[in-house]
Amino acid sequence: MKKHYTFSTGETIEADFDDLRRLLAENKGYLENYAEVLGSLEDDDYVARGNGFCDRKYSDDFIEGQIEKYEKRVKEIEGWINSF
């Protein structure tokens, strides 16, 4: 039986136990990917913008924000799973 769940961000989902397990694995994967990207960033990781200027491919702040987001989501999903 599916239930409604609400993340701290306000996003809601309808899921059963198996859906939550899949969602947990997916979010852990995202978390690992962002952590890997953050760990591999070099100061020379720039891309051209096409107007003579260059920007970082990824902002450290953006990646750290994504890591924080997925850490929270993983904890929330784990809590929901543990409540079964």
C-alpha cells in the first residue's frame, strides 16, 4: 500500500516500501556522484563561455549544496523505511 511522504523541501511523493528502497539507492548514488565530483575538482576546471570569458564547470558551493540536499533526503528516506 502506497503512502504519501513529504521531504523537508516540501516535495511530496507517493510510495510503498519497495519504492522507498529504490529511491534510497538512487539518492545514495547521487550523493556519491556529487562527493566524487567535489573531490576531483581542480582549480583549472574551466570551460569557455563563448564570449572570451571562462567559468568553472561546477561551483563548489553548488556541489556542496547538492551534497547537503541528498544527505538530508537519504536520512529522511531511511527514517521512512525504518518506520515500516
